[in-house]
Amino acid sequence: MGDPIRAEFEVLDERFRFFGGDHVLEQLHTGCRWTEGPAYFPAGRYLVFSDIPNDRLLRWDETTGVVGVFLQPAGYANGHSVDRRGRLLSCEHGHRRVTRTEPGGSVTVLADAYDGKRLNSPNDLVERADGSVWFTDPAYGIDSDYEGHRAESEIGACHVYRIDPVTGQVAIVADDFDRPNGLAFSADERQLYITDSERRHIRLFSVTKDDATKDDATTGDATKGDVTAGDRLEGGAVFATCDAGTFDGIRLDSAGRIWAAAGDGLHCFDPDGTLIGKLRVPETVANLEFGGPQRNQLFICATTSLYSIRVNVTGVAYPAGQATPRQG
């Protein structure tokens, strides 16, 4: 554990003056090559996060402060989430798939292909209350052997996908991204924020029900009604642009503010799109998570380290999940 770092809150708008918390940013762990994908397990009071180039998952224990190896090799896993039943959902660069780890430790593959073609390298994912899993699929894991295995893209583009909670069918929900990356739902799950790291911005979509669909798998474009009935995305206007490096992971707090990982720390946006403030971090930030018993502990994955700070805001509380069966 490193020495505490003085917390630096940069106020860019009066609406950020409310923000505060610990006076120090605590370095919980360091020595990694590129940390990513923090996922907090309330029942176990621990956090799992990735060290992608070292092909391992690490586990920080809240009760002891100890960090140890959770899984290695780990398929060069990147982003993670915890579903409504407390199971780990993972995006694996190396195996080019989205998986769920069952309570007994077995792994269920949720998605590894679209239209008969292998995915690029799933990056980040979120679960909706209906049990559907939404994930981004840029090509970082196949660009080189650093975060996966170098390969040509079989799909030929980088899309955002939805996995149907009943059929397991994979559908494209957005096909006009360069490098889709982090994503997060609004509190009512009627809006979805998605970052495009190549274009250095966040886009905002509305989630709508698509009941008028047909059985035509020729185009592979979910926006054209070629999949079974489900949700689709509309809109997609640019919500915010990054002024330091690029955006990566994003999360929302209980007031609907958007927190985005960037080159100089965490950027905080009001729901109207105004950048109101920053929490400065000494390394480039990849991702973040609200955790702890009160959801007011910010965990920050930044280059070589895992940081933490207790703040006076809480992470968004999403609707409880539905008891929907999912094919495994």
C-alpha cells in the first residue's frame, strides 16, 4: 500500500462545490501493468479487478485490506460487473467472449460470436433489470498480444451488443462507433451512456422496446428489426467530449451525475452534460466503481494501481432484477 495522496477536487462549476469526502486518495495496491474492470461484491465485501497484460484478476478484501490473485490465467479479462444474483460477469479479451461465473466456480459462456463470426474482444458490460446483458466490443484485445492475442477482426467493425435474457441471442444495438468502451444505464434504465474512446466522447441513447421485429438474420443489424423482440437504442447524440486523454469506463451516482475515467482523473458531468468538476488522480484512469456498504466508496483503476476514496455521494441504485431464465 502506498502513502496517502492528498485528494484534489477541481471545481469547474458551482454545482460541484457540494462534492467532498476523505482528504486523501488511498492507494490500495500497485505494481500492475494496466488495471481495469473493478466490480464490488457487497455480500463478500471484496472487490475484483483486472490486471490485463499480466492476465490475472486480483481481489481486494475490504475487511483485511489484503490484495491477492483471484484468478490466473484469466483470459485477459477486462471489464466486469456483478449481476442481480451476485455472480461475476466478465469480458474476456483473450477468449473473445462474455462469461458468467457460477456460484460453484464453473463458467458459462454468454456470448462469443455474432452471425457465426467471432467477437473482437468484449471490453465492458452492464446488466439490465430484465436480465439482458449489454456489452461493447472494440478491437483492443486483438490489436496486439499485449492485452490478448493478435488477430484479424472477423466482424470487421466494433459494435455494441445486447444478449437476450431468455434466448441468449446476441443482437447489435449500435453499429456506428469507432471504439465503443465504457457504458452505464441511467437509474430508471431508460437511457444508456456509452463512451467512444477513439472519438473521445460519451454518447447518450434512449432505450425503447422493439416489438415489431422479423426473423431475418441476413443483415446482422438490430436497428433494422432482424432479431427477436427486445430493446433497442434510439438517439445517440454526443453528451460530452473529453478534454484530457480519452474516456474509458463510466458510472452514475444517485443524483444522475455521470463519472467518467479520463487521462487526468475522474470527470464529473451534470445530467445536462456540463463538466462540473474533476477528482484528480496521479495516473491515467481506466475505470471506476461505487462500492462499500453504503455505495459511497469510489474504487479507481488507474494504470498500475487501485485507488480508493470515501466520498459524500453514493452510486446509483438500479431496479431489482426480474426472475427471468437465461439459457446457458
